Amino acid sequence: MMGDFNYTILDETAHRPWPMPDSPWVMTQTWHDLLFAHWPMDANLLRARVPSSFEIDLFEDEAWLAIVPFRMANVAPRAVPALPWISAFPELNVRTYVRAGGRAGVYFFSLDATNPVAVGVARVMAHLPYFVASMECVERDGWIQYRSERSTGAAPARLVGQYRPHGAARPPVPGTLEYFLTERYCLFTLDGSGRPYTLDIHHPPWPLQAAEAHFEVNSMADANGFELPATPPLLHFAKRQDMVAWPLRRL
């Protein structure tokens, strides 16, 4: 649904690990039907593909890789109305967790989206590794049916599967693995010259539910140079999350 952004999230700040930036935020997004699928990974394998500017963040000496499918709405600059043909589309990212400048954040290996305009803007303005993909995210009989096939890039990148939540939604408890994996309020990236940047975001605590998922095809990690372990992923679902973002800031 377009134009239903929840601005009351701006008043909910007690949970944040650091204060919101003093400067004005510049963008809204609403994330729907999001699945966190996490696998433990050898930190040395991640280290080989994460820029040296960023420290691999560990939970009890273990690193993690996530594949995160969802759909977005209300993707719009501040004070600009969300438009159905440009502000709502599926997205799929592959990420890990890093630290820099005393803060814990997210590092993206890839982000796939259907909107070529959004992909182009994010590549240029945010220095993020976005790719155009053919994607579908729909709910059928309580399951989120998800399909993605990358249209650009050298390596095939596909995800075909379904997922659904069960149980009540609860915020993650500080100090737990679920909190470590989800409660992240910035991302880190490099520009074309290899200079490190960060981008702050704000949202309420994640309304996490337990989840189950079945993947018929999943080559998203392979496309980024990783082999997923044989262990089943740790799964969490969030029905909705509203967020605001600030501009990139040089570290």
C-alpha cells in the first residue's frame, strides 16, 4: 500500500544503540514480508571479500552470512510522494556484519531489485552493489512465494522458494544472536576510489517471528563467491518495518 508510511517511528528512539544523526533524514522505505535467512560462515572466507576498512563482526566467535528477500514500498525522497510505478518493488540482498568507527553495521555483497531506476541511483549515490533482476513476491495460502533471477552481472544469481511465519511477533532481546543479526542501524560501503563510507538508518525494533522456508533454487551465495554450509539456516520473518535513511557520510 502506497502513502501509508508510519512517521511515528521517528518518536521511538530509546532502543537505538546510538542517537539519531542531527542532520535531516532524506528517504523513507517500508519493508514488507521480509525473511532473514542466516548461515554461520568461516570468518576467514568473509574476510577475503570484505574490504579491509571494515572489521568482521562476530557473535561468540562466529561470523554470519544472510540472504534477505522482501518487498519494498514508500521508497521516496523526503517530502516527495511515493509513486506506485517507482516506489514499490521486490528486493533481495546478500549481506554480512561488520564494524567500523566504533559502530556495528551491515556490509552488502549484492542487492537485487526490479526497478532499474532505483538500481542506477543506488549504485551512483550510495555506492552499493545493486543489480537488476526479474522478481516476484506474492502471498499464496499463507506462504510468501518468492522468485528472483538476476538480469545483469557475470554470475547467475537466482532464488526460488517460499517462506512463512509462525508464532507471535516479538522484538529481539539485547545480547541474543537474534539481536546481533537484526538490530543494525547503519551500513558500510566503499566508493569507486576505495574510500569508506557509512549510511545511518532508523526504524523501530524488529517485530520478529519464527519462520520456515523451502528453497528450490538458491545461488545467491554462490554468485558472491561463497558456498553455504549444509546446516539449515536460522530463519526469522518480519511482516513490516518502516525506516528512514540519512545521506552517505565519509568515515
